Amino acid sequence: MDTIQCFSGLAQIYAQARPGCPDHLMDWLFAPGRLAAGQRVADIGAGTGLFSQALLERGAQVWAVEPNGDMAQEAR
């Protein structure tokens, strides 16, 4: 099985089991001089979109790229 397909059929379980992004990480990323609301960010290998969602909640413009169809559908 290739790495793109390794989560096929498991995306919902993955999304339920994986914890979200820690607030202190997002605070660090959005500290002055780093990311700011309105900036464009690419989340490559976005999985189920947990990190993308955290970025969106801070006001970033996010382009999520996920090659696995099941994971991308869960992110949507």
C-alpha cells in the first residue's frame, strides 16, 4: 500500500481519535512577527484538517492539500 492510501477507510476514526492543535502552539505561531490574521497559509498533507481548522479560527486564509480522498473528504 502506498502512503497516500494508507488512511483510506480510516479517516473518520482518525479524526475522532487525534487531538486538536494545542493553544500554546497556535499562540506561538500567531505571535507578533510570525503569522497574522489574513495571511495565506498552505497546509500540505492536511489530513482531516485539524491544523487547517485551527489556522482558520485565527483568521488565516488556508489552502489545504491532502492527496488521500477519504482524509480530504473528512476535512471538508
